[in-house]
Amino acid sequence: MGSVRKATHSNLLFFDFRYRGVRCREYTLLTDTAANRKNMEKVLARIESEINLGTFEYARFFPNSKMLAKLAEKPTAIAVQHETVVRGMMQVVLTPATPLFEDFCEEWYQENEISWKRSYRATLRVTFNRYLIPNFGKIEVGHITKGDILKFRSTLAKVRNGSKEGLSPDRINHIMTPLRMILNEAADRFNFNTPYVGIKPLKVPKSDIDPFSLEEINLFLAHVRKDFKNYYTVRFFTGLRTAEIDGLKWKYVDLQKGYISVRETLVNGHTETTKTPESIRDIAMSRPVYEAIREQHALTGGDDERLVFCSREGLPLARRNVMNRIWYPTLRRLGLKMRKPYQTRHTTATLWLAAGENPEWIARQMGHSTTRMLFTVYSRYIPNLTRKDGSAFERLLISENPAEVKP
């Protein structure tokens, strides 16, 4: 049985095993540490396993060995040698042959796609075809280095295809996530150290939250195209996401109890589950929402499976078409600041907070798991909608201690 030993004249480790009745000693530049011994023992276990199976190729593990001549073996095309620099010393880590990145990428995708939503599968395909495969496709997964990964990430932030700027930190992080998962899985499966170590996600600037004021909402609803007034009334006063309101069916609307149930979403024309488990919720209708829903029922109601808001033919609304033909033209015509439609959701949260609603109730209505986002993202807008000079707190003190108030 082979072993991993330390050279007597140095602190370097070497393999000691027998092959074809010959004692083989292969030295490395790895110092005697627990981590290095563990890695070498994994390689040795693979060597002995292949020797027992009769599939061992000396040149594949030791392409530059002097033993090749003695054993009458020649280096093969699949021999690999992965070099890294640690503390200024060149160390050789022997890595068995591994599949090409593009092949393992496809295998990983096929194994996991059953657990992903249709929209996420489509997003991954774009990430693979546009970014990962062109950069890593023809490289063995075991040969990809940390330097390769960092270099790839830096190219994503550079100007490309005539655009004014590179990809955003958030988009880059979303591209890097599947790369990390693929390399970590390959490292675990083929017994090599993953190169994706110590690479932290890029810092993402806080979202640009820019809610509407009540005056702006009323102005917008008074001038938006009539067949979309109900749609935007519900958006402004319920906090529904685009995929949630576009996928809302009449079977999830209860006019008697005054609730809208969020159970499904519509993404790229396909019905899917909600964004998160917490997104499954029942939203209480305020009076403007109730009136808009009742008015909409006269237009599209009657079939529980029909969408509440749809085209004249009963088809799902085309998200980009609605933005470009209804949302932005209305803002532009009224001289309102250009904002993305998602700001309607942020508007709902700030209005509820400003009205003094219970934060836990608001979190449930918004589909948040905790109240943390309310206080970290939305709360800074409350002073713009209520008091901003401390007078409300002053009046509270006066009402509780009237005798202490000086004339």
C-alpha cells in the first residue's frame, strides 16, 4: 500500500507506491501540512484505485517523471498539471483529468433543472450561452484557476458591444453565482480543490427607491388612458409586483370579503409560482382598489380562470408594450419624473407607513418575511409624507403632560 511521506532532507512531501512491481517515488514542492497531506492522500487513493482496476496511466499523473522511461510509458495528451503560487513558492498540485466545462455545465443543468422555475431556467441558458461557455467552455473544469475567474469577472464590467458602460455589479453577481455552483460541484465530484475560494460578491448599490406622492398618483390616474386606470389604481394601492398583477385571475379575487389572494405569477407568458413562499398572501382592498376591481369585473369578469387585467382578446398584457405605450408616455405628458413601474410597489409601502399602519401588517401585505426591509429601505421616505420637524412628537408630550407645558 502506498503512502504520503516527508523527504528526510527537506520539509517537502512525496508519493511512495508500487506499480508493476516497481517502487515509485514522486516528489512534489508541497510542504508538510495537514491540508497538503489530505490533498495528496486523495490523489494517492485514486492512483491505487486505478492500479487495481488496471486503468492507471503513469503519465497522466506524473507527465514529467523520470519513471516514464523505465516503465516505457510516454506522456499522454490527457496529462494535466495545475500550478499555483502560494507564499511565493511554486507548488505543483496534481489534478486528474476532468471533463470540459461546457460538458459538465450541461450535465449540471440537466441534473438540477427539475427544481428550477421556467424563468430561471431561461435566465441560466442566457448566462451559459452569452458568458460562461464562450469563456470557459473548452477548458477542463479542473484546470480553471482563481485567476481565470477574476479575469473573467473584470471583463464583465468593461464596455462592450458599443454600450456606454459594462454590466452592473448586481448583474455580474448573478452571472458569477452559477459559475461558483458549477465549479464547487465539479471539485467535489472529481476530487480537486475548487478555485472559487475567497471571491466575494461585488458590492451592489442600494436600490433607487423613488415613490410617488398622493398628488402625483391622483394626477396620473386622472390622465392615464381610461382602459388602464383600474390597472394602475390596483398597482399603486396594493403593492403587487408586475408578475403578480399581470397573472391575477378572478378566482383569486373575493369582492365580498374584500381580499386579493396572491397565488400565481405570470412570467414571459407562462404561469408560475410566486417569487418566494412569503409572497403567497391575501391583500386587503382599500376603497379605491375595491371600486377599481368592481368596475373591472364588469369588463373582464365572469370566468374564474380569466385574467383580471388582459387585452381585448383576453390575452395576457405584454409587459414591455404597456410600459412603452402607456406608462412612460403618461409620465412624460404630465411632466412627472421618469420612474420604473416597480415604483408603484414602493409607493404603496411608503403610503402605508406614512398612514401609521402596523409594520408587521405591512410586511405581510407586501410579501416580506420580516419588517427589516420596511425600516432599512422605506422608512427614510416617511418624513417627506408626514411631519419632518419633530412637531408630532412634541404634541404627544404635551397631550400626556399638559400641566408641564409653560404658557
